[in-house]
Amino acid sequence: MFRLLPTAIAALTGVLMGAGPAAAADANARMTYDVYVGGVRMLEVTSGVSLASDRYDVGLSAHVVGVAAAFSDWHSNVQSSGALDGARVRPARNVVERINGDDARTTTITFLGGGRMDVDIVPRKKPKREQTIPPEQLVHAVDPLSGVVSILQALRLGTEACKGQVPVFDGRRLYRADLADGGTVTLQKSDLGLYGGSALRCTASLTPVVGDFNFGDERRSPRPTEYFQRSSRTSEQRVVDTWLASPGAGLPAVPVRIQSDSPWGLVVVHLRAVVAGAS
């Protein structure tokens, strides 16, 4: 169930390869989100993003809350950094740490350029393998958090923020994200969230391409398991809607709500708090 969080985040990934450089002030914000599954609050997420003129840093920390915390102490920390070239995001490093009791795993992706990746998983169940996904499939790939940065950077520069396709790589799996701009809509404020008002609606369809889609082991399988919901659109696709807006004066545009179906019920991520400042 806890893998729903990176799924939702990955769905924010934007493709902005053709945009030219533009000037913009540095943008920094720290956010707190609540994740509800089937109407029950399951996760609390804190996130910080820092966008400078030529580089970015973004972090995320999540842990279980409420009823789920009685059965698990799962938590996760994610960090991504890289360069900004106008609206183009060039990831350099992504680190994902997941801890559940005595079971901990850290995955580090180092982007070497030209679709070459160094992926280090600690602890590793098997000897380290050479890159198994062809570099040509990963040339423009971004990690999920860097994908979030790409869409926020586009909004910051006033360019198209939700259009096209982009490959998303999480260290073991490659997805294709198809983005559709739903236009500016009025988002009704929820009692569970901070924001109501004008927002950009971005719909992302994530389709598995290649990699290990069986969680909990190191087997290679062409079939995704719980990562993707069963839907009438396609059995191997996850569709996620995200609303983005500036939640207050002096604050950059951030995700204010994320929503997707799942095998466990509707997943809704609400922005609960946000402040300006370095992450």
C-alpha cells in the first residue's frame, strides 16, 4: 500500500524538452501533505523544494499515521538534485530510503548522461548487475521527484507544464508518463485540505515499459502487480489527477491535491500546510 505514494508523485512528471531558458526568481517552499486511502488518513508527508537559477534540490519524508501506525512503523526519505537549464531538468542524483522495522533499503541513482545510470541498492540480495535497460530508452528519463520539479519549473517560467510524454525511472522500473492538460479549473476546498480556488489540472497516465514490477523480491517480470490499479481504460495503467496552484502570496505553484484509484480504494493527497523558505 505504501508504494502508492511514489506512484502519485511520479504522476506529476512533465516533459519540457523544447522550452528555452528564461529568468525567474529563486523559489523555495516547504509543504505538509496528508494521504487518505479509502477515506482513512494513512500517511503524513513533508516535502521541501528549492529552485535556483541553474539547479534544484527537492526532498520528501513520509511516515504512517493513525490506524496504520499501530501495525507498522514504515517511513521513507527521498532526495533528488540536479541542474536546471531553462525549463529543462537534468537530474544528477536520486536517493530513496525505505525503512519498515528492521528492514531497510536504500536505492541511489546516479545519472551519468546519455541514458547511462549507476544504480546502487543497499542491502543487495544479489550481486550488482550491469545496466539492464538499454541507454537509448533512458536518454530523457527522470526520477519521480525530478519529474515534480520539471512541472513546477515550467509553471515558474510560464511555459506549458502538462503536455507530452516522458520516461520515468525509479531504479528498477521504467514507465511512460502521458500527460494531458485539463486547463484551469476551480478546485473546491475540502475540510481536509488547505487550498480552494483556481488550479491547473494535470492528468497523468503511467504505463509500465520494462523492469521488475513484482515488489518484495528481485524477480524480473513483464506483469505489474499492485503498483497499478485495475481500470476500464487498461489493466496495466495508473491514471492520476493532480491540481497545481500557488497556495498563497509569495509562494510558488505546488501540488495542492492529488487523486487516483487503487486496489485499496480512492487515494487522495491533500495539502495541509505550506510555508515559504529553503527546503
